[in-house]
Amino acid sequence: METLLKYYKKIFFLLLLQMLFVQPLFSNSPLIKKERFKPYMIDHSIEGCPTNSICDKKAALIRKKWLKLIQSNDSKKKKIKNIEHFRKKFGVPFPIWVGPLGIKDKSVISWRSPCSHHTQKGNEKIFIGEKFLKNIKNLYSKNEKKFMAQKAFMLLDSHKIKEFFIPRDDTPLLVESNQLIFQFEYYGHYYGLAIKENGQVRVIENQRPKDHWPVNIECPKKLVTKFRFEKLANTLNLGHFCQAIWNKSTKKYQSMIFGHSCN
């Protein structure tokens, strides 16, 4: 019995030595090394992803390049030139509406929509998102089940209606040569964005109306009828409103109708 007791003590002593000396050796092993905290982790675990977003490394990598470009100290003309070069390769960040299938797309950054009617029980949820793209119309035509198009309609002098795809919850400042001119802001840096009727997106120098700012107007019946027949109008929006937008090419105001989601 005494011999057996000595044997167990010897085994216990050997196990204790193993815990004291062998475990620290493995704790420094690169296989189980813990990742050190870095400043960007305050916002997101993946560097380049915005705060509280659903975001993958693929989207974060492009966004990091974009942030470096937009925050550069280059002159306005040089910066616009560099941004346009970037757009041709990667596109530019564009605010969109995202469906349940869309948030699984690794090229999309998304968040929960602030609109209560987008998150009701029993209905498919709608998210707000950001995606780098070159043509907004192509995005929707190829991904109808992933993304939801926000449209605006313009009433022409001929009483015909022209359709535009626009950024989520945004309105143009100007119309020029059959394209809508928007002012964009990204982390305190401003630039212009021109969107053609065919959906092509182009970066331009920031433009602001000198005298002819957009004016709220009563909606023409023809525009209201067109808007109400839009497939996604009732899903995305709580209502609609109209503005007269100055056309720099024709020197006239153009009546346009827009949807508003929840703000």
C-alpha cells in the first residue's frame, strides 16, 4: 500500500511539472496565439468595415483603398482624376436597399434599416447598404432578388415621363445633359456624382446651384400615377414628394417625384 502511495505521488509531481513548464511553451505558439487589440477593432473586427455593419473582408479591402483616396491632400482636379480612375476599376460607394439575399453578397456592406415597416414580423426584412458600383441600373437588372431599386421620375415638356435610378433616400441638386447631378459626402469629403438615364455613374467636381436650388412643389397627377404603379414603391416608401429641379442645359425647372422611406 505504501509503495502504491509513493507511485501516485510521483505521478502527481510529474503532472505538476508538466503544467508549470510545458503549458507556457505552448501558450507562445503561433498556432494558438491570441490576436492583439488594434484601434480599428473599436468599430469592427475587420479593418476597413464601418461601425456595426455586416461586412466582409472583400468589401473592406476596396473601402480601405477608397478612404485613402478620398482623404488624400491632392488638389481638387487631381483628386477627381484619381477617383474617376478608381471608379473605372472598382466603382464608387453607392447607397442602396438590400434584401435578405443581398446581405450574403460579400461585395456589399449593410446595416439594419431604421424604418420600422422594413423590419415587421412576417415580412422579408429590408436592409440599407453600400456597394461599390459603376452602373446602378445594371445592379438591379442582374440582381432583382438581392437588391431593390429606388427610382425617381421626371416629367418632360412633351408630357412623357423619364425614369432614373437614384441613390437610396437622396435627391439631385441639378439636371444637366440628361443626367442627374448629386452632391455626395463621405467622411467629411465632398464630391459630385452624375447619374445618366442608362444608370452609368460618373464622379465629377462638386456642383452647387448658385441661384436655382430645388423647390418643393405640388405633385403633377401624371407623376403620382406613375409612382403608385411602381412595383416597389409601397414596399420601400411611406409616401412621395415632388421637387422642381433646375436643368442647366435647358435653363428650365423639371418636375420630379421621389419616394421617402421613413425620414
